[in-house]
Amino acid sequence: GESQAVLVKLATVAPEGSLWMEGMRRGAEEIRKRTEGRVQIKLFGGGVMGNENSVLRKIRIGQLQGGAFTAGGLSNVCPDLRLYGLPMVFHSFDEVDHVRARMDKVLVGEMEKAGFVSFGFGEGGFALLMSNEPVRSLKDMKGKKVWIPTDDRISEVAMKHLGLSPVVLPITDVLTGLQTGLLDIVATSPIGAISFQWHVKTRYITDAPLAYIFATLVIDKRVFDKLEPGDQNILQEVMTRIYQEFDRQNRADNQAALEALVKQGLQVVKPDDEELALWRRKAEEVNLGLEQEGAFAPARYRELQGHLADFREK
Amino acid sequence: MIPAIILFLLALLGVPLFVIIAAAALWGFHGSGIDLSVVAIEIYRIAETPVLLAIPLFTFAGYLLSESQAPQRLMRLTQSLIGWLPGGLAIVSLGVCAAFTAFTGASGVTIIALGAILYPAMEEAGYPQKFNLGLVTTSGSLGLLFAPSLPLILYGIVAQQMNLGQPVAIEDLFLAGIFPGLLMLALLSLWSIWSNRTHRIPLRQFNWREVGSSIRTAAWELPLPIFVLGGIYGGFFAVSEAAAMTALYVLVVEVVILREIPLRRLPGVMRKSMVLVGGILVILAVSLASANYMIDAGIPNRLFEIINAHVTSRLTFLILLNIFLLLLGALLDIFSALVLVVPLILPVAVGYGIHPVHLGIIFLANMQIGYLTPPVGLNLFISGYRFKKPISEVYWSTLPFFLILLCSVLVITYWPALSLVLLD
Amino acid sequence: MASESTQGLLSRLRRIGVMIEDTLLILFLSLMILLACGQIVLRNFFSIGLVWADGLLQISVLWLGLLGAMAASRDDNHINIDVLTRFCPEGLRVPIRLLSYLFTAVVCGILAWQSFQFVQSEYTFGTTGVGKYPIWIFQSILPIAFGLISYRYVLNFFVLLRGTRREEKDNQ
Ligand code: NA
Ligand code: NA
């Protein structure tokens, strides 16, 4: 009937009590008030609904109506989400901003085709190398044990192409692995480093953006379509606003986290321009290889490169 | 309510536990109007949980050792070293189990892998069988407070992300766990000495020659811990890979070098140990589903709200916290409980002036004995299954150990300095 | 007689089933040890990391667990609590066990059916895993295992039922 409330259950790996959850809670409350209780949002934090594959399965059977996903988590259903996260496509946050202003809409459209309504993207920052010996060049990484997570296709291809030997371990093994010397090098964003406390066991951080990390909040389109248009607008407006706030806030937080890492004694090193150019060339070869595998639509990759070329010309 | 009572009765009448838990989950999801294939999705999470890999591997290694002459050799060695100390073997067993659990987590694998060796060894040394059963069952979750236990690390990660204003360093948790963990070990050791005071296990004279010869007979088993710890701290493999190396080492020693288990008997041992693993994993699998039903229905939150409504002071908070966590330890696995409940209780605890690191130790200490709380502590079932004892016997044997651990949990809870003294 | 030839067929099926089950258990455990240790050797001596190995190892935990659970069902050797039956009068024990077998068969039947739907949905959505293979292949053990456990408990039920009938006849 008309007065029937729609329950929207959303899952995320962000822990309860985190800024993300607190922001989402406020949004849920606002939506409940403004739709006069017709849309009720229930949040499950901390990954209690399982990993992203499990959450996706649970959306299909209707236990959940949506969730926050990283690009990797949704790339099976929407391959083009891989684009922003490809190795070294972006050189700076300015480039990110330029491209995202033009392409976020495109990716949101792709997700809609895959059956998900997305409310935009939340930045997670750039993944940076953290290590016990300074890493300024590819040579510095040769023979070192570099961690990559289980079943991460992009990292795997990249490592193979660079001739490096990855150590594949679950994330729970990383901290002790860094301590015992099982791992020499890991990559994560400054925020990630602090929350996993990897900075305690590393000494150097390489200031070269390896890959752009981001997440998106999606709701099952079948559920969204059932809402009255007015309620759809409210949901869309509030969620989009919250995600834009996260997006901005996270950039500041990552900057602050990097400063905190430096204050705690981590030393920032940087590859020189020539070396950086080499890394980027290698990365592009990796990306072309992934394109041939069908990891994303070639046309979209060209589109992204086109925007980047425009920006770099200016 | 009525389905719950029926299921409870069916459980007492001997229906397999995994069937009871699965039925409860199916019934719960059915009531919530959720597609029942969610139960299959949850069961499949067994294949998405890396820590479970250790269960089959350690179980197999433990089975191999128990089928060889290793228990007798190790018993002879400990007797020659500490046979002069009353309760000596029991104390050593407690220490070894605690160390093992610190590395493997508390999934019951300690009971299966080490219990299989210690249980017969202690019986041979003359300890009463009821005592042995209680000790081995208890030791399955002992050591959760010692580094590098995964739940300690996970608590640190969860607490770190909560913007408490004070950092919760994993290193601090490692330090904070030392004395509370030692307290548990010390009290259990005292109990071992006291409860065996009337059974006159003949004390032995210390004899260097006997020590030397017993070391020589155990020359292949003794290097195992050094091999594994050396491998981990030498950076050759990860904590999660220790199980595989242990299995390989034991296989090579008992089958190839000592040949106490002939090759033709190996398939039989493999099969037997994996049937045991199946019995346990299928319970863990359906528990994921039942826990997910409870999470979906928001039961832990409601339980916490009820309890929180009665909190008036720091003291009532701590008392109710203990009750809440004991209940929870029986309902949820430790990892779900961590991510689900720590965010609920931590802000309240900090509000009452409880140090977040201290709360972590309280939390894990409670969860640890949640594995032993009758009627539904998982370790009780695993132990009964492994040693083929009726569950009521396991309850009675474990009770004194459980009460001692309960005392230490109270001490840990109400004496913060015990946890915090090593921190700056 | 027809029923006897059916029984012969059933017992032959049972023997073949048991053999397959045991072989698979042993194979999976060996594979698990080899793969897990092989990974360590490859990493330390040849600087090679296998990206798919962890996924395959975790799948084998699932397979081992379910195959083991199937084997445990053969002679109703599952973890249970069983504190009331001890105090039950002799005459009630068989009916209680019959009830227990039947209940187990029904619940496992439901689990098998739901698992089948889960696998079917994964097939439809073409999810991949362990490298690039369709994941439903690895998941297919779920409906098979619960289906066979259910079947075993139906057998247990009828064996016990027939056993008691025969006993009653003998007593008369
Ligand atoms: Na769970
Ligand atoms: Na559980």
C-alpha cells in the first residue's frame, strides 16, 4: 500500500563509529524525516555482511538493497569502474578533479545499466609505497618482497610486467609480515596506513601516486524504481550530498594522515622525473595489456586519456 | 518462542548440532521474509575466510602425531625435566596450548591438534581422566591475550578507526595482554597442583642422564616449534602459513624418517582426521548463517540497548558488560563479535573512563571463556567430539576450570592496572 | 526378488560412493598441503608468487569440510548434545532416533535445495573466481554435499526402521 515503508538495508566494510558511518547515519535520519518515514535506511558496518562478493549476492536475493563498494568489488558487473584505479593514470589530484568532473556521470550511467543506482564516488586517496628501505626507482624494488592482496588482478598484471615477485597474503598477515621481513614493501593510502598501523613497521614512504582509490554507494535499481518520484529525489539529493562531503573530507584527511606519518618519523622519498617517466611508461603498457584482456571498454579508456591530454596541454 | 523450544528439545535429544543451528537460521530468515538461499551464501563464506585454512592442516598434523609414538616421547621428556614438580605436566600443557592458541586463534584447533597428543600423554602420566578432559577443553581458547593473536590485532584495527581521541596501538594491546594472560595461566596452574594433591603421581628425581636420553629420543619432534617460529620470525612464511609447514614437517618426520606410520596407514589417518574437520567446519558454516540472521535482525544491538538502559555507573557498566559479553561469546564467533559489538561498547566504556586498551583485554578475556560456557560453548562440543565423551561429562570436567577463568576475568575487569601497567 | 536386487544395487552404490568420497578427501588434503607449502618454497627459492593459490586453498577448505561432513553422516557421527536420551525409557529411544534422522534429512534437503538455487544464480550472473574460472563449478559441492547428507539420513531412517521391525518379529 501507499503507507508501506521501504526498508533499504546497506552494507559496508567501514566500521561502526567511523566518520563514514556517522555521516551515513545522519543522512539516513534526514531521509527518514523528509520522506515521513516512507524510506527507512538500515546500515550494516564493519563487513558483518561478508566481503563485497557476499554483499553483491545478498543484494541479488533481496536481503540487502545496496552497499558501499570499492571499484574492484563492482568491476565484475561494471568493468569500466576499473578505469580510475588503473596504475598511474593520474599524476596528481588536479588531474583527478579534471577527469572526474567529466567522467563521473559516465560511470554512474554504466552502473545504472548494470542495475545499480549510484550516488557518486568517495575518494580514498592515492596508494603510495611504504617500505623499510627507501624506494626511489624500480631498481630499489628488485628482489624485494612486495605485498599484493589475494585475487587482485590489476596488481598481479602490474607486478608481472615490472618483473617483480609479489607475496600474496591476506591483509591480516601484513602487519606481522612487515615486522618479520616476510614483506618489504606494501602500498596503501595514508589513511589506510594509519588505520592498519602499518606505519609502525615501515620507515619510508614514496611520494608517487600509484593508483587512485575510491568507493561508491549503490542501491539496487529494482528497489529505487519502486519509490515514489518525490522520495527518489530526496534519496538522491541527500546521498549525493553526503558522498560529495566524504569526497572532499577524505582529501583533507589523507593530507593530514600523510603529515601525521611524517611527524611519526616516516621519511618521504621521491623518484626523480626520469624514473617517474619510466614508471608511467611501464604502467601504460600494463593498462594496454589489461585492455586487451577486456578488463574495460577501450573507448572509455581513450575518453579518459583524451581528458588527461586536454588537461596536460593547458 | 515455541520453535526455539522445539529446537532446543531436539538438540537435547541428539539431533546433530549443525542441523539445529541450520534449522534455527532457516526459521529466522523465513520469519524475516528473506530468501532462504542466504543460508547457502553464508555457508559459502567458509571459502572466503582465510583463517580457516589452519583447521584441516593442524588437525591432520595433530592426528599424525597422536597416531605415532610422539606423545609417549614427549611425555617422557617432560617427566624427566619437571617430573619433580607436582602438576608439572599439566602446567607445561597449559603453557604449550596458550602459545599455540596465540598463533592459531581460538577456533578449537588447539583441542583437536594438541589435545590429541596431551590427552593420552597425561593419562599415561597418571592424571585422572576427568581432569585431563577439563584441561584440554579449557586450553582450546587459552592464549587469546598473547601476541600475535589475530583477535588482538583486529580489536586494535577496529578501535583505531573510531575517532576516540586516543590512539589504540596494537603494540600496546600486545603489552596489555601479557599480565592478564599470565594470571589465567598461573591460576590454572595452581589449580592443577591443588586438584592433584591427593592423586600421588609419583614425583621423580631429576636425572641428567634420563634428560639426555629422552631428548635424544624426541630429537625429531623437538625442533618443530623452532622450525615454525624460526620460519615466521625469519620472514620465510606468514603466521597463516605456519599450519601448512607444520603439517609437512610432521608428515616427513613420522612417515618418512621415523616410519612409525607406514605409508599404507596414511590414507586412513587422513580420512579420519578430515571427518573430524568436516564435523567442525559444517558447524562453523551454519553458525555463520545463524549469526547473520541475528545481525540482520539487529539482535546484538537490542541486547546491548537493554543492558545499556540499566547502566548507572562505571561499576554497573562493567558488571553488565561481563554478562553481555559472556552471552555474546556463546552466540557469535569472535570475529563477528569484534566488528559488531566493539563499536557499540567502546564509546560507552570511554565515557565511563575505561581505557580502550583495557576494554580490549576485557572483551577478549570474556570471549575466551564464552567458548566454555555451558550449554553452548563451541569448545565443549569439539572436545566431546574429539575424545568421544558425552557432553554432560565434558560440562562437569570443565566446570572448575571455567570458574577459575571466570575469577580471572573478574580480576582483569576490575583491576585495570594489571593490563595497563606496561603501557607508558 | 526385486527388493533384494535393489538392495544389492544400493549397497554397491554405497561402496562406490564411499570410495569416491574417501579418495576425494585424501586428494584434497594432499593438494592443500602441496599447494600451501609449494607457495612458500616458490616464494623463498624462486621469487614466484601464485596469485590464484590462496583462492584455491580456501575453496579446498570448503570442499574438505563438506566432504568430511558427508563422511560423518555415513554412520551418524556428527557433533550432538544428546543429554536427554540417557534418561529416556528404553522404548522411546528408537522413535527418538527415527525422529532425529527424519528431521536431519528434511533440514539438509532444504539446505541442498537452497544451495542449488544459489549455485544456479551464480551461473546466471557468470561470476568468476580463482583466476578466471566460473565460480559455480567450485560452489557445486554445496548442493551435492547437503543432498547426499540428506539421502544418507533417509537411509539411516529406513535401516533403523527395518531393523526394529525385524527385531519385533523375532521377539514374537
Ligand atoms: Na558471522
Ligand atoms: Na557463531
